[in-house]
Amino acid sequence: MEHSTEIALIERILGHVEAGTKDMAAATTPGPVAEYFAAERVSRERDALFRDLPLIVGHASQVAKPGDFFTHGATGVPILVTRDHDGRLGAFINVCRHRGATVCQAAAGHGARNFACPY
């Protein structure tokens, strides 16, 4: 972006802040609600929001002690977050490499010593 464009945008934003206003479109643009549920759109949004940047899936208090763990799957990638017995925090794909099975079925737990494929 050109420097002059950046300055113009900053001045416009500051003007809105001072006046308590905001930019508005001339009119609304209605669209079919089905577009928001289309599988292709959901896939594109999931990729844009959850694949390229770090993602917060929980809080350190959920794995406060060695052996604590929780799982997360809301982004489409099954994740297992653990605190090992040396106190280190780790996050792993919650799938075994040889059979593709879910390694940990529980949503959360305490005192786990290890995680293993169910096969």
C-alpha cells in the first residue's frame, strides 16, 4: 500500500473516531442464507482462519499439573494437549500414524502416564 493511501486511511479513521461515526454502505446487499452453510465456503473459511496462524485451543490451567490433558477438535483437526511429567506443555495430532485411529477419546483428564493407539 502506498504511503499516501495509508495516511488518507488513518486520517479517515481518526475523523470517524472524533465524530463518533463510521463508514456505511449505501444499501444492504441481501444474499441467500444457504451460501453461509455451503461446504465449499466452510472449507475455505476453516482454511483461512485455522490453518495458517497459531490458534488458541485452551488455557494453561487446563493442563496445570503433569499428566493433565485435554482434546480439541472444533477446527477439524483433532488435537491432544498434554503436560508431560517434566512439566513441559505439548500439542499433538490426536491420531495414530499407523492406523489413523483416535489416540485419546476423553475430552480431558488428569494423571495420564502415556497415550497409545487403541490397536
